[in-house]
Amino acid sequence: MKKVLILASGNGSNAENISKFLKKTDSGNQIKVLCNVKKAAVFEKMKNLNIPCLLIKNSINKCLIKECRDFQPDLIILAGYLKKIPIDLIEFFKKKIINIHPSLLPKYGGQGMYGDNVHNQVLLNQEKETGITIHYVNEKYDRGEIIFQKKTSLQNDETLNTIKAKIKNLEMKYFPIIIYQLLYVRKH
């Protein structure tokens, strides 16, 4: 049995997808979700899956560190979590914290580069391809060791919405698979 801690800040589509995938594997995974936004949709999604989802507030970093150390997860997954992870946590859980980014890093990474901000830059620069990057978290935004990348080609008539849809499809397909591999196949 593996313990998985998912950190979310919003809608929870990745958290939901990952949780459903891990439940289907029937490996007896223990999943817990932490969220820093009181009215985030992730709470309802996790409730429907019978997965504990806790609000971390006030001193977010202090609460986060306490929850992580108490739970002792095998893997911490950032699934739309937009806060910087405290260095103490990164050092304590070295190579056990992963993130997904909606571009082919190192392009379009760094502070403030998430969601539509990334996709708008891809459009502005008329990129011919984009994709996702799954990487370990370190002390610098989007600079951790790359675990996996998947590309998708772009056409001249792409819009923000078409790029978002392509990226979402890649995330839904590959993020749970890579998580499963990290938990049960690869040494990390």
C-alpha cells in the first residue's frame, strides 16, 4: 500500500482523475488531498470519491509541513496547487514531490507561468508544438529534474481554448500513468 498526498488549489480535475486511476489499480492506495482555497470544487469531487480533502489555511506552510510529516506520503503530487512549496518540505521529501506543467519545460516556466499565462505565450510566439512536463519539485519554480514530457503539435489556427483542450487531454492521459510508475515501477 502506498500513501499519496495530492495538493490542489481549484477545480480538482487532475486530483479527481489521479484518484480514480489509483483506485482502479486496486493497490490499496491511501489517498489524501489538501487544498488552500476554501470554496474550491476539489472538495466536492473528493467527497464523491470518499477521499479525505482538508483545507489548509492561515499559516499555510506550517499546516502543510505538519500534514505531510504526519501522513508520511510515498509521493506528494501538485495538481493545480499554485503556492510555492517550502524548502524544508522539499528537503525532507527529496524526489518525492512532483508537479505537472502545461508546457515543454524549460520553455514557459517560472513564477507566474501557469494555466492561461503559459498558453497565451505559446500563442504569442506562434509555437509549432507544446505539451506537458512532469518534474520533481525543487526550490525554483519549474526547474526540478524532468521525469516525463509529451508533445502535441499546433496548427496555425489554434486558439487559447484549443490549446487548453490539447493540454488537458495530455494531462488526463499521462499524469496518472507516470504517478503509478513512480509509485510501483521506477525507483525515484
